[in-house]
Amino acid sequence: MRSVEPQPSEQELPLWQLALGCRAIVTGFSEALSPAYRTRMSEMGFHPGETVSCVLRPALGAPRMYRVSNTVFSLDRDIAGAIRVRPE
Amino acid sequence: MLIGSPNCGKTLLFNRLTGLAQKVANFPGITVELASGRMSDLPDTVLVDYPGTYSLHPLSGDEQVAVDEFRRGLDDPAVSHVVCVVDVTRLEKSLYLTLQVIRLARMRGKHVVIAANMMDVLAGHGIEIDLAALAAELDAPIVPISARTGNGIADLIQHLRVDPSVAPLESAGGALEIVPDVLMQQAAHRLARRYGPRGDVLVRTQNRLDAFFLHSWTGGLAFFLIMYLLFQSIFTGSAPVMDAVESSLGAIAGWLVPLFGPGMVADFTSDALFSGVGAFLVFVPQIFVLTLVVGLLEDTGYMARAALICHRPLKLFGLTGRSFIPMLSGVACAIPGVYAARSIESPKSRRLTYMAIPLMPCSARLPVYTLLIAAFIPSTTLLGGLVGAQGLAMVSIYFFGLVLGLVVAGLAARRTAQTVADVPFVLEMPPYRMPALKPLVQRAFQRCKHFVTKAGGVILSVTIVVWVLGYFPNGGTDLGSSWLAAIGRVIEPLFAPIGLDWRFGVAILTSFLAREVFVGTLGTIFGIQFAEENMVPLVENIHASGLGLASGVALLVFFSIALMCVSTLVILARESGSWRLPIKMFIAYGLAGYIGAVLAYQFVSLLTGA
């Protein structure tokens, strides 16, 4: 999935790389992410313009936890790497 | 009809409205449950509970069925109301579905009532939201409720009393149909931002607890402690009840069987009904305890955290974090493990988990392992007395099963990766909550009932076949001259490459009913009663039969791989929706077990020079 991903612009980074405790604005999705999953992530709150924050980065590459409004989601690298954000 | 997003408290509301009198229907092929029940306060009204979903756009096969069923329900003229449950603490995840439901329901001329749940949580934090304004924007009545405390339930019921023959005012529908989904999604976000609770007070406690339960050290320690307690509860918690079931069945058999007098009826009642079917009823308490404890972990919110912790290592084998509990349960008994796999959203991971579970070293294998290890592994110590050879053999065979399960899943994942669509790992972390015990107990009872009713018939049929083969033509006086023994002698050449004669062949044949039957059958063949309880005379007889270490190791390998449990096969067929997977697994694991046993026999023979 990640091999075909276009390089994000300087300000943008994949959500997976967002530092612990930092907030960011969702800017879009990787082209490699299927439309169905883009829709689902939008439905869950990860839609362009929404603020997300990284609340936990467990060790050993475990899925990381992101807060959207009052909901916390756990996303693994495949999906969090396909959501583009711009840190605030 | 009751619909809502996942974790919005919908099931709790359903149980409150129906007084726990729910009926669960299982859809073939996939794991979607629709619960229905008569409302306690409106006995003429049946409430149907649909699985939680984020929207009416299905992503997986399971969701497709849930959404299709919901749409079919809307077309049913008998349906008058749709109750859409909304979690007011997290409006943003509920409102898009709510708008979709309102649109669809009105197009079908159904009344929509929005149940604004978890008002007690908001009140506890002193937060107020303007539900009246939100109701005006949605153009649908909103009833503030707390499914947990029961507040507002009476108001909700009042809204459901509306005469179903009166069509809702907005039933014209046409204009609503053309609202594009994108606009609807934007409207949902706008409304959530305007009316949703602000600040981080609602997730502060959750974040604090997560920092503990998901911390590298404290989280790891808590995880192992909780899993240890879960495991202990399966074995020790259910043991007294299992013993009680066993002794009760024994007492009933002791009273009933003599009433028939000596003869075939008494033999059938004693050996087929009480010994055969009774052996499977003994597992019911274990299923009850496991369902209860797993439900407790789910309802407190810890299960989502456990899934997160295990996700990364299990992903290496094509599994998901959600596979952990089913596999752990499989170490006690594959049946509750297969049931627990229902929580796995990804069809691919669920299938792989089904494949791994029967390889876990279940408790039914324990008596077989105990007998074989006692018979073939010397009771010497190794490493200067630190490790016992028999204990080491037991640990090794358990470890072998665990690793084999993961390896098989990993290999199968590589084969299916290109053909089966997968669901990415996105898990909503539910808030930590105090669980309500009553629904948990209810769920555990239902699971046991499902097990008894669904597996019972097949197990009884197989038991009867095995019993008839072992009983005739000599009236059960000599198993050695029975049809079963004749079959054993026919298939004896099959067991020759692992150094076994017809007696062990027959014991293996009968153990296809359940693995532990192997010990009982050998006891019967060697003329030893209660072989399961006292294995010493049986071990002596096995030694006297001339069986060597190579055959013992071969049997251990065979029993750790082969899928010899009718109950597991039946439940696998029920849960996966067809007999294809269990039949494939039965053949593949049987062949692999046999080949593994032959190789082990040859290898050990070579080592020992036998």
C-alpha cells in the first residue's frame, strides 16, 4: 500500500508520523486507499478539515491512538499511513 | 426497528425495552445477529435490534447483510417506527447515520424517533446540550434517555405509542432522496460541531486509564495478569460445576439404567446417552464461564485494549488483535473459541482464526497427552534435577500446538491474501464502563443454549453410530469381535507405519467423537474401568502390548494436529455458514497429523535404533 503512495507535500505528513500529543488537520487520503475505506474513515470523523490528535503511541509498532472530537480510535500503520494531515 | 452506531448503548436499550426477552437469529455464512423481542410495556410491539454501523454504506460482507436486512425491514408494512440511538457524548460519529436513517425511513413512510442516549454521562460532567434545537434541525423528535439508569425510557415508549396507521408528516420523500451523501456528511459534521459537547472532559479519564493499560510496562503486566485470570476462570472457575454436571449425570444414570434391567436398552442408555452425550454436556459450564468473562472484558472496554496490544505480533501471521481471545479460549476448548471469533470483523482474519483454533492444545487433549506421556516418557529429571522429562514433554507438546496454529494461519494468509478482501484495523476505543451483570449472564445462557441445541443432535447421531458399531453383533460382550473391531482390523495397515495394532486403531477411530474418548476406549479394550480417572493400570497394559517410544511420540504428534472433535466441526460449520471449511480442515489436519506421526515414528526409531 505504501509503496505506491505519492510523496506528501512538505507541510503534510501521514497521520502515522504525527508526534504524541500533537494536533493536526486532516487534509486527505492516499490514492492507494480504496474509496470504500476513504468513505468509512470520513464517516468515523477523519474527514478533510477535521482536527485529530495523537493520544498514545504504544511501543513495538502497535496500533496508535488518535482522538477525533470526543472519540478515540486505534489505527494500525496501514490505515494511519494513508491519512494525510497538516500539523497545527 | 432499533439502529445506531457501534458502542452507542443500543443493546442495553434493547434489553431495557424488551425486559431481556430477546431471541437471537444467526444468519448463515456470516456473523450477523439480529435480536428481536416483544416490548415489555407494549406487548403488541416487537422490537428488532440491528448490528451497530457507522453508516448505511456497507464495507464488509457482514455489514452488507445488516444493511440489506434493515432496508428489507423498512419495506415491511408491519414496521411502523425506527428508533435511531445516538450517543450524545460523541455526536459526530452518530449523526451521519441518523440523517441517512431519517431520509430512508421517511421515504418508506416510517416514524423516526431519536433516542439521545448516555445523558447520564453528560449530566455527571455537568454538560448540557441543546437537544430541542438539534431536533428542530433534524426535523425529528429526540428523546433524552439513559439506557443505563432507565431515565427517559418511559418518554421513549410514549413516542412509540403513536398509531402506526398514521403516516409521518414528512413521508413525501421525493426531495429527500436526491440529497447527495457528501452534503449529508457535511451536514452531520456541522451539526455535531454546533451541538456536540465541547472540551476533553469526557475522554480525560479514558486517556488516563489508557496510559496505564497500554503503557509498555504497566500495560504488559496488566495484560498478562488479566489473561492469567481469564485462563484460570476457564479451568478452575468452571471445574466445580463441570464436576457437578458429571456427578449429576452419573447419579441419574445410576438411578435410571437399572430400571431397564440388563440388556440393550440399558447398555444404550448408559454407554451412548450418558457416556457419549454426557461427555459433551460437561463442557457447557466452561462455555458459560468463558462467555461471561469475555463479555465482562468486552463491556468494561478492556477487550479493545487487549486487541490493540496483540495486533502487531498476530498480524505477522495474517491474524488480527481480535483473534487473540478466541485463540486463548481455544486452549481451554475449541468450541467457545470458535464462538468468540464472532467479534472479528475481518472475514479473512476470522477464517484464519477458525483455522488456528483447533490446533490450540485444548483440554480434551490433556487426558490423551497425560496417558501417552506417562506411558512413554521416563520420569527422569534433566539439568541436574531442575526439569522433569515428563513436564518438559507436556510443555513442548503445548508449545508445539500454539506455534503450529500460528504457522498454519500464516501460511493460509499467504494463500488467501490476493483473493479475499480484508478490513483494515480501525478500532473505536470504547470508554471504560462498569458492566451490567444481568445482560452478561443472559448472553452466557443464550450461548450455552445455542451450543446444546445446535451441536447436540449431530453429536447424538455420531454417538449412536459409534455405539452400534461397537455393540453389534455380539451384544456388547466383547468389543474385540464387534463391527468396530472389524473396521479396526481392516484399517490396521494404515496404522502399521506408526507401529500401532488394531486396538489403538479402534481407539483412534472412536476418538473422532471427542479426543478424550481415546483413553476410555483403550480402557474398554484392555478391560479397565474408569480409565480416565486412574491411568496406572492402563499404562501397564500399554507397556505390555509392546508399544514403543516411537509410537508414543507419533501418537502425540497425531493428536496435537488432527481435528478429532465432532462438536468443534459442528460448531465450525454453524459459525462459518457451511460445511466446506470444517470438512477441508478435517481432511487437511487429519492427513497432516498422520504424515507428521509417520515422520515422528521414523525419526524416533532412527534415534533410538528401534
